[in-house]
Amino acid sequence: MTIQNIKMPDIGEGIAEVELVTWRVAVGDVVAEDQILADVMTDKATVEIPSHVAGTVVSLDAAPGQVVAVGTPIIHIKTAAAHEDSAQAAINTEVPAASDVGPNVAFPAAAEPAPPPTPSSRESDAHPLAAPAVRQRAKALGIDLASVTPTASDGRITHADLDRCASSSKLGSSSRLSSKDYQPLESTETIPVIGLRRKIAQKMQEAKRRIPHFTYVEEVDVTELEALRAQLNTEHGKTRGRLTLLPFLIRALVLAVRTHPEVNARYDDDAAVITRYAAVHLGLATQTDGGLMVPVIRHAEALDLWGCAAEVKRLADAARSGKAAREELSGSTITITSLGPLAGIAHTPVINHPEVAIVGPNRIVERPMIKDGRVVARKMMNISSSFDHRVVDGMNAAEFIQRVRGYLECPATLFVD
């Protein structure tokens, strides 16, 4: 028997340290070669760390939430003598760089990795295979992963498995508590801020610390726009896809940026340099199971309504499924944030640092308005926006939003260059 010391591998791209998000194994577990041991997080991506050896876990040398430098020992595994030579060879094998991978990937140590072994029923029951987002959602739903039967071929539990389990639980629950059954609640829950949630917290704190925000809210009459959208969906929805409000708002922003390039910019406040962009790389704030992510629509100025709609859906799906590539999560020049029907009357969006502007549509409400001396029903929507006051003056911000408003209230102008 030999104790193998497994260190944090070099993930590439010059990354010197990562955060340990969760362990997939516990002390005493028997692990197979190439079995995933832990999930770690870089600036944007969650990365799976595999085992170089087969054996029994002796110790876990880092805790979830701990920042670990590359080369630091993270786990000790007791191996049989038969595995010692192959284990040492695996440890000395260079780990490939992560430059072309997405945010939830494994970096196998061997040059020609074998497919992951099918876990035994005992191992699956004790330590089910699931991505961090799935584990977090299962915890929120109160579902024990050991009780979930995976449908994926590799034995992993997916969000679809959780949906099925949650649906079965609801159907099977027929009893209800009467008033005499209720008891006062005394328990508390301590939730460590780690992984993506920590990155979100750090980014929001940095944005508010560095940027002197000011918010501007304007009311927009979208009656004509909604009529146009309904007509386009009726005529082309089945062949070209259905349109939401977002593609129209994106088109309005692209056109308004032409006369207000100061809002499509980034500010390096350390170097005191403003960079304005001709291209509009639009960040799309997207809520996922793990937290807020901002995938980027590249060259939004070159897309028509249906091209925008397709990109919005593709990137949102990629972010929510954990498949968005690193280059799809960086490089935005201005951001849109939308909560759809939950968007409320108005809000004060936080700028996506180091950008200088963010725009968010609010809920559409039909209200009585006075038009040509008569009270008529109109569909009204507020646009909430925030700007970096070091870069964008109040007058410029107001003019920019008024121009966006003009395009939306007279939607024919969206198609006039």
C-alpha cells in the first residue's frame, strides 16, 4: 500500500489559484481512476478535478470555499501496489490547458483518457454524480440525491431528473396540515458564499465601490410596438421563430448608440482610460440555477430581429445548462437586464463593471392614457437605466434613453438606417 498525494493541477491560461467549490468524495470512499474528486472554480468556469489513481480516500486537505494554489496538495489516496507505477505516470502527465473549453469541464490527466467508469450501485447511492448547480437545486427542493434515479447514460443526475422527482413528490402528497399542526420555527441555516455566488458578490461589490451610479427611468408607450410584434409572430412565428420584446429593444439600443457612443464603452479607472467601441457586444444578464451570468451577443449591430432572438435563446440556454464557453461570458460593452413579467414598475440596475451603462425594461401594463383629448387604453412600459457618472453626463444619458424611447414608440424607425 502507498499513500498518493494528489495536488491541484495546472488548469492553464496562467491561472495560479482556484476556489474549491465541493468535494465529490469523502474520507473512506473507494475511488476509481479518472473518477471526479472535486469541483473547483476559476474566474468564470467550474472545472472538474479527476483522480489519477484508484484507491481509498485517506484525507481531504482543503475545505469548500477555500482558495487553493496550483500545486497545493488537496487529497491523499491509499493505493494498492499494482497501481503505483501507473499512478506515478499519471501524476507526471501534463494536464492540458483550458483555453478552449466551457465553464463545466473535466481535465483528464492521462494522454488518452478512458471513458468514465460506471459507478457501482453502492458508490452511486452513497455519492451520486451531479453537477454543482444540480446539487444546489436539489438542496433547495429538499431532494436527497441518493433517492433519485439518474437517466443519463453516464449515471449523472440532471435537472430533468430533479423535475421528475419533484413532480412525483407533489402528486404523492395528499395530506395537509391543520392549524393545530403548525409549530413555531426556531432553526437557522448557515449558507457559505462560495463558487459562482462568491464571484457574483465580489463583482457586484466591486461595481458599486468603484462606480458612482445614477439611475434614469422613462415611460414608454409600446402599444404600436406590441401590435407589430403580434403581427410578425402571426405571419412568421412558425417559420422564423417567435419574437419577444428583447430583439426590438436590442435594435433600438444599437441605433441609439450610433449617436451616443459614450454609453457603449468601458472605463479603466486604474489607467484613467475610456475605450469606446464601434461594435455593440451586448451583455445579456441571465438568471441561472447557480446565480447571475452575463453571456454576450457579439456584434448585435449586424443582427436582424430574428437573428437577435435566436442568439438570446441560444446564449440563455447555454448559460442555464452550464455549457456557455468562456469567450461567451466576457467582452460585453453594454448590458441589458430583464426579469420578464417579474420586472416590476422600475428598478436600479447595477452596472456590469467595467462598462458604463446598463438598460432594463420593466413590466408592460395596460393603463388609461389621454391621447388627442380622449382617454384611451395604452400599453405602457418603463425603461430603467444606470450610468457611470464619471463617464456619462446626466444630459447625455437622458438623450440616449429618449432616443431609445423614440425608436420603440415609432417602431417603423427601427428599420430605417
